[in-house]
Amino acid sequence: MFYAILAYHEEEIVESWTREADAELMDELLQVNDRLVRAKRLGPAARLGSTKSAVTLRGEGAGMVIDGPFAETKEQLLGLYVVDCPSIEAAVETARELRRVNPTAVYEIRPISLYLPGATLSAPADNPAWAGEAGRG
């Protein structure tokens, strides 16, 4: 089963880190990523840009574009991982591994119910949630 691990953090805190502190954290997170890649359990992962440059599309019809994500929490979604885990418990343990490196972040874990081709993970034949098979990239 595939799970999305959504990484939340207070954006002002992340932006206050020195280049060196940010690079050190990213190096440690990349070690976790590398282990997941070697285990063939990591799909797309991204560090998102600033919420200051984000827009939201909402409303009926063509919708209206408004500035910002307007999160209702003090943390903002700053990144995400797609991981292949046999259970929600395994996905939670993967998020805990990420959190051990970045203990001030909050991780939300959600099952993925629809997959569109283009990710780096191959679609398992026994998972009907996949709409198609993605090539390894």
C-alpha cells in the first residue's frame, strides 16, 4: 500500500535556520531517503517552496485564485513523501524515522487511494489503487 507522508512545520522557524543548519538537516533527511530508495520504498518526495508564493484555487466553475494556502493551523505543509509500506503501522514507523532527524516537524500519514502514472515507484500488480504502472526514474 502506498502512503503519503505530509511534512508540516512552522515556516518561520524553517526560514530562520542558517544555511549550514538547513544543509545539515537536509543531509540527514537524505540519508533516510537513501535508505528508503535502496529498499525500493520511496516514491516522489519534494520540499515545497514558500507559502508566501503559494496560491489557492477555490470556488465553483473556473474558481477564483487567491493568495496563499490559508492553513488553519500554525504549521504549514512544507514537503511530502510517497512511500510504499505494507501497513499504516509501517508508514508511521517511516514517519518516525524522519521525525527522529527533524523532531520539530509534524508528519501526517494518509493512504493514497489514487495514483497517476509518472512517479518513480513501480505499481504492484495486486494494488487496484494504482491507475497504471510508473517507470523507475
